[in-house]
Amino acid sequence: MQTESDLEIIVIDDCSTDETLAVAASYHDRRLRVEKNERRLGEYLSCYRFFETSRGRYLKFLHDDDILHPEAVGRLADALDRFPQAAFASSAWDYIDIAGRRLRTVRLRDDAPADGVLIGLREIARLTWLARNLVGNPSAVLMRQNAFGCRVRTEYRQIGDWELWLQLLLHGPLVYLPQSLSAYRTHAETQTAHQRHVALTSDELLTMSLEWQSALPELRGEVSRFDLKRMQLLCFAAALQHALRSLLRADGSSLFENLRIAARSLSVFAGASPKAESARRLH
């Protein structure tokens, strides 16, 4: 339940096998609309349906196992109203376990004023080293309806939301609130948990770093070559750590894959990436 009542609620049913459709049909509210995928599309392709069918001034994703605090939409929308130059809004957010117990709170900045602060791409690069999504998962963010033409990249399975936030930051700063307004539920069935033995996030970050590296002149110093090289070294360290864990588990397939990612990290860092990894231009 949200304190903001002027809402359009779109449920994207991705060929669920539980009672999702029946539960949605039990609510008789003109603000609620259900869109059912004809075939299973996955998280990011389903996002396209959301972009295409939404009519509101602001857009917010909410994953089915995450939580929005009652004042979340109202506070984030007010922040975007107060800061028209902001491309999107976010806040502090909580990690919770499967039972809903808070594990920890993630903050982008500890000193943000209660009514919000603008944070640009340069500061995001400093705070996150471009490798840690401290802005938040999709449930933590509210963006403007046009989203400047930016869309979730379906080829990214682990960092699609993070790459989208960085794309938005090319068009305007983030307005950040220090209050915790959402909760991300972590458990064994999440996509991230399923991939925990392989450094797939690092592999995708490497691809993103190549794209940004090709567009450095367009970034006007907001992101530097040093920022990208540092991120590539972090990818190497993460892949090596995953490889060590794979070795200790005697998991040969994961070990091979993590060593491949570690080797790719060094190759990209050295500037010897193959032509197949030629970069896409930024939006």
C-alpha cells in the first residue's frame, strides 16, 4: 500500500505457474492492469512491455519478491518534482532474507540531506568504482517516463539495471534520498544466487568497460580511462577469487569459466581485446 494514490499499476505476468493471475484478478481496481506474456520472456524483455504499455509520468519497477515501503513512490516522485534536472531518483535500501528480516542497509552516501541531493556521473564513478551498484536494484529507482530513450539491455543478465542507471546518468544527475524506501529480498532462488559460483557480473562489466572506453571523448571527463582500468582490475580480482573458491569445491567447470574471465580481464586491461569485442556506441 502506497501513500501516493495517483498510480497506474501494471502486472507483467511472465507465464507464471503459480496463482499470480488469479490473485491479480481478485483486485477490482481501475488502476490495476495485467499484461500476460504469450511466451516466457525473462526479466529484461518483460521490461520492454512495461516501457511500451505504461502511461504515467514516472516509472517504477517492482520485482515480485521485493518490498516497497508505503511512502516510497510519493517521496521519490516529490524528489523528481523538486529537482527537474534529475534523470531519475533513488534512496537507501535494505537487504532482507526470505523471511523479511533486515540484513543490512545499503547507502550511496551517508551524508545526504533528508530532502535529497543531486549526484552526477563523476561522483557515482568515485563512490562505486563503476563496479558496485550502490544506486539500487530496479525496485529502488523511480525514473521519468521517457527515460531519455534508454532501455534495459537484454544481453546483460547480471548488470542490466546498473548499466541502465549509468546510461541515465549521461542525461542528468540522480536525486538521492537517505531514507530506506525499499527492500531487496535475497534467497537461493534469485538469478544472482543461481550464478554465484561464476564471476558473470565481472564478465559483463568488462564488456561494458569496452563500450565506455570507446566513448571516452563523449563523456567529457565524467568517466576517465583510469576509472575503466580500475574497474577491469576489480573484475580480474573478483574472477580470481571465484576461481579459488571453485578450486576448493573441486568444481572443475566453474574453475575453467572463472579462469577464462580472469584471463579476459587481463587482456582487456592490457588493451588487447579481440575484434569480436568491438564496442557499441553509448546512447
